[in-house]
Amino acid sequence: MQQKRIIIAIDGHSSCGKSTMAKDLAKEIGYIYVDTGAMYRAVTLYSIQNKMWQGSALDEEALRCAMPNIKVGFKYYPEEGRSHTLLNGQDVEKEIRTMEVSGKVSPIATIPFVREAMVAQQQSFGLDKGIVMDGRDVGTTVFPNAELKIFVTADPKVRAQRRLDEIRAKGDSTTTFEEVLKNLNERDYIDSHREISPLRQAEDALVLDNSHMSIPEQKAWLIDRFNSIVK
């Protein structure tokens, strides 16, 4: 008998490794992976590239007018075993991970017309099920009826160190731990207090605190939960 296909929603705080675990899980079970955070980062990158910022002030009207022209997608690279984010057909995976984008993505993600456009794109990805999607509001707003919901969290200092390690691995030796921790705490506050789709744990979500878990331990935990639903 063919195994039923489901939607897996993984939400949680930034730098918890949600994307890594979601990618690994999708690869393991043969599902499509969708990184919703990368989608908002792509919109943020578009706003930066098109000079919509004056200091910390965003020209929202300019972004509103541009939204119909912003298409975010994903391309899978077999040789890497992962997907890259595409902005209007261009691979922007490296560009969306900079600190400049990190510092502006939370304000962008609070804008109702941005969220409406991205949620519509995200929901279109799930029409055939068989997807793993991670973000801030996947289990509460995008797919409230997802069969498996995971809420991931970890100690802020542990998360900041993980994010700094990522930045260092990409050749940035100037960003400090304190800068990353400050940015992470600011993003947590904005994400949790925004009016539109705030970050919160869905009532039926399973909590995964991975502060002291290895990646193999997380993977085993997720596979176990997945199997308990599809079998």
C-alpha cells in the first residue's frame, strides 16, 4: 500500500537549525523542501537592490507596487543535495544570507501585503502535499491543517553561536558574537510581537528544544514522529 503523503510544518525561533533539519528530513523521506524564511529574505534583498531604503526607513509604497513582479522559487542541486533560493529566476542563495538582509528581514516580514503575497505562493507549493516547510507561521497561518507540526526552540546564546559559525564559514571574520546575539534577540521580539501572523506555537505542535541535541539525534526524533503519522 502506498504511504500517504502529508504536509510537515516546522516553525520556531531564528537560528535553531530549522532549515537544516527540514532539508535533511525532506531529503530522507523524498519530500519537497520549502524555506519560507528564505522567501522573505528574497523580498528583502529585492528591496535593497532596488534602493527602497533610506537608512532604516523603507519605502513601503514602492515595495507594494513591486510585489506583483517578485517571484520566489527554489531549485534543487543534486550535487549539493540541497535547494537554492531563486528571485525572479536568479540564484540568490548567498546574497540573502548577509547581515544586511538579516537586519532588514523582520520589518519586511511584518508588512501585511508582503505576507499575503508570500503565503499565497507558499500555499500553492502544498497543493499536492508531500512537502516540508519551515518558517515562523507555517503551522498557524500557512498550513493550519498540516498533519505534522513541529515547534523548534533553543537557548538564545546557543543559537547566536550557531549563526556566527555560519557567518564565519562564509568568510566573514568581522561580525562579532555580540552583534549576532543582539540581532537575534531583536528578531525574536519583532517576530513574536508583530500584528500579522506572529511567531507562536500551534496548539497541536510538538516542541523540539535542540539546545543540546546533535543533528543525528534531531533527525532520528523527526523521523520517528513522521513514521508515527504515515504508518
